[in-house]
Amino acid sequence: MNHSLEVTLAQRPEVVERVLRVVRHRGFTLTNMNMRLGDDGVHLSMSVSSERAIELLSNQLTKLVDVTGCHVMQPAMSQSASA
């Protein structure tokens, strides 16, 4: 199953490495990553895949010191499902 997360990070050199380590250790595969610098820190958008519950990853990410926010994006409804 594919999941999308929006993570806000402190602007520190090692924070991305820590996030990626947690993703790997929790059994998720990173499929896409986009990072941008904002006024309130670094915004990391990533897509992961795993059969495990996404809460296992999001709860662990929020425990990291340099993570200031973690939001699991709800999957978009397909056109056929809404008709």
C-alpha cells in the first residue's frame, strides 16, 4: 500500500538522514521524495510503500527531536469512486 506524508523539519544537516533511517528501520520503502526550504524549516514530502500501518512510521517520526510536524495525507478519491 502506498502512503504520502508531509513532514516539517528543523534546518539541520543530519535531519534528513535520521528521517530516512527511521523509514528504513520501520520497514517502509521510499518511492518518492521532494524537499523545499520554507521560512519555518524544511518541508519534506515523501511517498512510501509497505503493508504495515502508516501510523507505525508517523508516530516514530514525530518522536524525532528535529521533526516539528508530521501529517499523513489522505489518498485522493478516484474519479470512478466519486461518481
